[in-house]
Amino acid sequence: MEFDIILENGLIHDGSGKAPYVADVGIRDDRIVDIGDLRHAEAAQRINTGGNVVCPGFIDVHSHADLVIHMPHHPDILEPLLRQGITTFVGGNCGMGMAPLSKNHVAAAFTYMEAMISQDANSFIRWEKFGEFIQALDADGGLALNCGLLVPHGMLRIAAQGLKNELPSPDAMKTMRYDLEEGLEAGALGMSTGLMYFPGVSSDEQELENLAEILVRNDAVFTSHLRSYSNTLPQAIEEVLEISRKTNVKVQISHFFWLPHVSQMVDAVTNSAARAMAQLYKKVKVPLPLDLPLKKQLKTITREIARGLPLGIDAMPTGTGFTHALAFFPPWVLTGDQQKVLQRIADKDIRRIIYRAIRSGKSEWPHREGNTWSMNFFKVMGFKSIFLMSVVSAQNKQYEGKHFVQIGKERGQHPFDAICDILVEEDGNVLVFETPTFPGDEFTERSVYAAIQDPNVSIVTDTILMGFGKPSHLFYDTYPKILSKYVRDEKLLTLPEAIRKSTSLPARQLGIKKRGLVRKGYYADLVVFDPATIRSNSTPEVPNQYPSGIEYVLVNGKVAVTPAGFSKNTHSGRVVKRWD
């Protein structure tokens, strides 16, 4: 038997969580065809792993890399994912994505999309239906890495009724069900919801259950950015659990975390205390149990899993989130097209009304009416906790990485005026970090320790790589960080368990077949790394640095990363469909 590639003398961590073993891996075309002693076999190429770990490629099931995967230069933008060992990502998360579209509401859809992608959607959109988006990706001559897709609930809503802050009419609901079915038939893995974001925040359980019925019929998953991650987190969890109980839909709880619910009036005290503790933690690693609130909620979910409810969870190894600045505004501000939204924000009288809504808003369940929206982070966290992540124009680049109290002082403005004016100046294209202290803080990262250790939680990046701005270090180092800090240094996870949580667990949760394990017949998505030297080199201040210790990355049997670097012309990735 002749092989295309043989990985020699590898320490095989097969992704199951079981103990490793030494073997060679034989690859032909895009599959693993043999595992064992292959020293006498013929091969076009032999790669001596030097006894390093050979494991499945990492599967990142919560990403927004789908926002750029259609671009011809996407290998340049997404190189950081491959360089950290990611061979498959799942996009279309948080109810946000690139399809479906409808002629009746295309302007509204472009408003929604362009706020994230920061370019004219007319310049590249050549699809309407979700299946046409998949066909466009399949026809582009290959992808840099594998891409699974979710049908975004927000895009379903916009295609059916535009940017309305209301429940769908019977006709709109019919359209949403039809478009969801079409996307699933085209190969989508499921549907995502962004229940903290507009327009997903406007939905109710009946609407979601109606769509979940379609998912169950197609054996697809319901993923959810919950309606709240703060004071009403228990209710937000119960909402999706109840949807699963009623419909038996498979549920994936996205990027699980918890935020303390404070207010702007205590912002100065809260930030000062948290920042002081974070600075102290750099010198003295006091093991404060900041993850107790999350641990309590994980017990509830674990109990339901034990009872047979089909639930999954994923989390990021960070205490910092990232999103669009408009996400923090009252939902009523975001109705209509982008021009109308920016006109409201620019109008000084309306701006005062918006600010009063933020100050007086109460985060009350179910967060669907008036000023009760749970993503009122200007109030919940304060302006010192909101950092500028990226802008497009040169005039505001100087503010990237700074919080809005700093930016306001430099511009001679109140922080809220600074946010509003920058949004207007940038035509709405503003991404931000949110954190109680500062991006990359290891102290607040302790708040997710329980999730990182939980056996039902897979590891994700929440990637928003757009090719500009100041990205999160996670887009460069999530998996190297898990394997070095959490496994080797702090010993919170064993190496087999960390690999399982990054490979076979997310594959099972999202229904990805024949990936996530080193097994005969599985796709040859593989990573070779040195467990002694793997580490992150990325920092919040200088994020765009690749990790050390990852020697090779193979996507569908083709070598994409070697010790010499990344091969941008490999293009061996493909769209992963539900039935693959």
C-alpha cells in the first residue's frame, strides 16, 4: 500500500481523551487510511514528527470567520487560525452571518452585515439563499481551512421582516421556517441565535420553538448566545433548556461566561478595585474563586444532561468579550437602515434620550420590551470597561486599545459622546472589547475556570478577524494557551482531556462527522506539536504574534503549516456539511 504522506513516530493523542500511544499515521488523498507501524510502507512524503504529539485538528465551533471566508484573500486574514492548529471552524454564530437575503429587505440585511464587515456588501454579495452562499464557497477553488455553517436567526428575521423590533407575523414566520429549511437542506449544521442582540432580542420562546421544530426534523443543532450573561443568567439558561425540553432540539450554549451586574454610579469604585486586584494578581497569584457563579449554573446544566437533555456548551479562555459597539444601544435605536441608525445617534436631542434610556434602563427578564435589554453594558460595566477594538479610518486609529473614558478625555468629550461620534465618523464600523478590568487580564480570566475544566464544555475562539484593527490575542493563541497555561503550567486539565475538549467534543456537539478523532477513515485534519515548547507569544498589546511549538498542520490530507510557515496556496479546506 502506498501513501501520500506518512507521519512517522508520533505520540498519538486520538481526541477521545484516552491515553496516548506511539504510531505512524498513513494518509492517502484526504483520509487517514492506516495507523500503526508503517516503517516499511511506501510513501510520496514522510514527515518525522520526532516523537511529538499528533492529534486531530482543533475544531472551533464558535467563530465569525465566515464573515471573511468568501474573500479571495481570506488565507491572509485567517492565517492566525491555522497557525494555532485550527482546521475547522463553525461560522454564522450569534444570529449573525452572510445569508439568507431577500430582495424585499436587502438594504436592512446589508446594514446588519456591514456594521461588522466594514465594507460595501454590494461589492461581493452574489447570493440570496443560504444554499447559494454555500455554493459560492464551494465554487471558489477551495478554502484555507474547513468551514461549517449555521443559519443565523437574525438574518432569517431580517429576510422575513426587515429590522423590526417586534414579533414576526404569521407570514413572516412562514418565511423564516422556509428559509431555515432551505439552509439545512443545503448542508447547514443548524441555526444560531443571538438573543442579547437586536433583532434576536425581539424574539420569544414560541418563535424559537417554532424554528426548533425544523431543526429537530433535520437532526440539526440550536446554538444560542443567551439572552443574558449577568443578573438574569439563570433565566436565560432556563429559556433554552425549556425549548429543548419542549422540542427535543439539540442545544449548544455559546461562549459561556458570567458578568457581575453593577451600575455606572459605582463604576469608578468597581473598576478601581478590580484593576487593583488584577495588578496585584500579576505579582501574587491569589487563587480567588471568581468562577463560583459559573460553577453553580454548570451544575444545573450538568444535571439536565444527566437526565438526557441534548445539551452542549462552549467557552473561551478569557475574561474579555468583543462585539460591535452598536450592540450596547437600546434595540429601538437600531431599527431601520444604517443611515437612520446613525442619524439618531448623531442627533443631539435623540442622543440625550438614548443616554437617559441607558441610565434608567433596568435589566429585567425577559429583556424584550422598552429599556430592559440585557446588553446595556454601558450601564452594567461602565465606560472604563469598554475598549476600542477596531475602526476603519486613520483619524481614529490612535484610540484603538484605549477605554472610552480615556478616549473621551483625549477628545474633550463625555465617554458616551465619544462613542456616538466615533460611530458616526466611522459610518458605524466600530468593534469593541468589554471587560471589567483590561483585555487579557488573568485575574478576571479566573471567572471562566469552571467552564474550562468542565467535561461538557468545548474550547472556542469567538474569532472576529477582519484584516484591520487590533484583534484579540485569542484569535492567535486560544489552543496553544489551553495546552501550555491550563495543561502544562497550571495543570487544570490533562493533555488528553484538553485535546478532547478541542476536537472530538465540539465535533459531537455540532454534529460534525468523520472529524475530531485520529481514526482510520476519518479526514486527515491533523496537528503536530511539541508539548514541552508549545506556548502563546500573543499579548493584548501586540496580539498579531504566532505561537511556538506547533510544527505541522494538515487540512484534508494536505500540509498547510510547516516549521517554515504557512502555505497560503494550499486551499485544501471545504464547506463541512451536516451529512459529510
